[in-house]
Amino acid sequence: MSNACGETYDTLKQYAVTVDLEGIPVRTVSIEGLLRTKQAARGKDVSDRRILERAVKLLKEQSRE
């Protein structure tokens, strides 16, 4: 995908993370980066955005503890 809701590879690079998937390092985009790709009015994006916003909020709360 070259463009998702105005975001490109270059604009999302700062959100790149590596996660461990059963011992295999996988390069992906963070939850914050994924949230940036869900800013459209499309129904699926709206529901995804709500879930991602809650996840971001929970992660921020956990990091403060």
C-alpha cells in the first residue's frame, strides 16, 4: 500500500517498531502509526479508530504506572 489516509511509508517511518512473533522479529507500524491510517469516515475505519484510540489510552496509562 503506497498511501493510507494520506499517510505514506515516509510519514509512517517514525512509527516503525520491531515486535517478536514467536521468536521471529517482525517490522511493523506501532498502534499510534496505525491510528494515523484510520482517519477516514469509512465505517470500518471509524470502528477501528475507536478501538485503537482506547488501546493508545490504555498504553499511556500503563506507562505512567
